[in-house]
Amino acid sequence: MLRKLMLMSLLAAGTALAQDTDSLSSFQYQAAKAPVNKVVHYVKSNLDGTKRLVLSLHFGAPLQVEALKVEADGRYLALVQAQLDPKTLTESSLRSFNRLERGKPALQMSLASDPGQRRLVASVGKAQMPVKVGHLPAHIYNFDLSGLNATLPYLKNPRADFDVGIVDPDFEFLRTQFKPDGGVQEGGFVDKGKATFRYLKDEVLDDIPTHRFEVGGPAFGNVKGTLWINAKDLLIERFEHAQPDNPDWKSFKLERISEQKMGKAAWEGFKAASIKRAAGLLEAD
């Protein structure tokens, strides 16, 4: 009996150790390779093109990205600000706001990492939702893979396979069990496991040279999708997957529509103009 218990303990320990993995060797952070003072505009939708919104990603500094989401033909706005850790290439801090069009942005969620630990803590209201990260780098799928996008330029070989970890809100937990004043709540944010990216071929996509990858792994329930990386700037050109990153969608498609150089002042002006337009549209309604 004692031997059986010891064996079970060893197996459990081995499983726990096996969960702590990384593929950081596939990346090499170099600030000179970072997209800086650049904005890339995408359309997010279902795979069939329905439920469209415009996602504008501004890369203001290395490992820093802001995402402005514009829905309902410009009426509703959300903003996400994120910073990634240069050692783990993982989102280390994040703040998400909505209701920008009302003139008083509301903080929806914030996220912070525990220094030196594979642990992220999401905060909503007075509640904290910790999650242990099993594989590094790790990214939030619900952030429209914007964290992953910011790290792709650091791939040592953009034609080689690579893996990342995925962490995400558990939307069923948030819908049925979440308590805004409930303190620490395990299960609100979860480690979805490893996402695999397998290089397939170089491909010209709508006249744009790209590197095409098959996307799968436990994080996606082993359902296959496709990622096209722009061969010039190594940012996402298109992403398609049957698994949505938000329950308001049925699937997930992200398609680049344009890009432009844009410094901090111009980006602030772009956001202000978007907010002004949204407020005007709401008032007209």
C-alpha cells in the first residue's frame, strides 16, 4: 500500500513538472526588431464574415501594444493596453476598458504577473482570479492574439514550428459562478494548454508574401486552424479558426486591412477622433 501511494505521488509530481514547459528557445527578443510607432488595422469577424468589428493595434514601443476595438459601425469602443515581459514574452500587465464612447471609460479587467512566477492574476471589480501558466510564452486568446502578434517578429526562424501557451477567461464560470465582491476565485481564468503552430509553406495571400502555419494543439481542442504571418514585418496577416475567442462570436477570423506609421501623439489623436465620432453617432441615434 505504501509503495502504491509513493508511486502515485511520484506520478503526480511528474505530471506537475511536465506541465511547466516552454518554447522560449524559438524566440530571441531584440528591441531593434520590434514594430514601433506603427498601427495595423484588422477586421475581426466570424469565419463567414458576419459580426464584424475593426481592431486597430498600435505598437508604441517594444513589447507594448494597445488595441482599439470599434463595433457597430463606430458606435461602441473598447481599449486594451498591454505590456509583455522581455524574459517570458508573455503579457505581464493588461488593462481593458469599455464605454469609451460615453466619455468615461470603464475598467473591465486588469491583469498582472507575479514576478519570477508562472502566475497571472486577473482582477475584475474586487475579485482576483489567479491562473498558473503551464507553458511559456503564454498569451490570451480573448485578447485577439494581440500579445502573440507583438512577439512574432522575435521568432528566430519564421519558417519553423513553434508553440505557445494559452490562458483565457472561463466564460461559463464568469456567467454562472463569478462574484464581483468575492475575493480570490479560482477557475475564472484558466490555462488552456499548448497551442501548436506548424509551418506549412510560403504562400502569396492577396498579393502579400506570407508564411502559412497550421494551428492546433490542446489549447484549441486539437481542432485545426490557419495562421498567415506577413513575410515582411512578421505580424499577423490573417488568422482563421473555428474556435471563437469570445462567446459573442461563433468562430474567429482576423484579417489585416491596412497599416501606417503612427507615433504616440498621432495615435492619441486617432483615439480621440474615434471617440468623438462614436459619441456623435450615439447622440444622433
